[in-house]
Amino acid sequence: MRSEIDAAFLAWLRRRYAPLGGQRLPAPHHVHHVPHYIAYQRRRGGADRMALLILDGMSLADWTLIGPVWRARHPDWRFEERLLLAQAPTITTVSRQSLVSGRTPSDFAATLDTTRVEPKQWAAFWAREGLLRETCPHVHLALERDEPPPEVDSARTAPCA
């Protein structure tokens, strides 16, 4: 059964993955669509502020346990959750760079093996949207912190409206 599923999935990938990746809004379906979707929501006045949280190493099963706890702890937050296709190849550094840059792997071939360029890619995306780096921070949230870093609540962080 596994080989049949693998063969069917490979056939689907060959036929549908690339055409889906080229489509855009209204709803993201690949990770590289996410920044564009956030920018679209921002232009529409979708919320005062938005955040993209990237949680590495978590399965969908993990999120079904953690998500309700986060929503309960933050009743004033509005969560929007979507299942998305990872970038192929499905390597963390590739999908994360696509997620923060809004680009496909062919656009950042020189840095496929690292995540060190993510802050620059995030800033470059928002610069193309007309926002300054300090208004859209890329912040690494360490697990051992009790409080978020000051950039998260900064008055300089851009409101979306």
C-alpha cells in the first residue's frame, strides 16, 4: 500500500505542485505565499498588528494539542491557521526561507543550506511593501525566555492599517 500511495503522490506532485505554486491569493497554499497573504490582509486593514510565528520541528498532531492552549492563554489574539504545502525539497532551511521571503527556492539558490539570511529576507520583503526594517522585525524567540523581546511590543512596530 505504501508504494501505491508514494506513486500516486509522486504523480500528483508532477502534475499539480508547480501550477499551484504559481497561483496567488486569495488563500495561500504554499509557504512562499504567506508573506504575500499577510501583506494583502494588511492592505485590507485586516488587523491592527499581525505576527507570523514559525515553530520548527512540530507536527500537525503536536499543533492540535498546543494550539488550543495558546488560544486559551491569548483570548484577545485572533488566530488564522492554514495547512500549506512545504517547498520542495522539503528541507527546513528551504521552506523557512520561502516562508519569510515570499520567494521560491530558485530565487535564493545561493543560501539553500542556511537560515542565517532570514532576517534580511524578511526585511527585504517588507521593504518591497514600503515598510522600514524596524517596523517589521524578525525576532528569534528563545524558549528559555519568560517574556517576548522588546521588538514584539515596540511602538515602532507597524500597525497594519
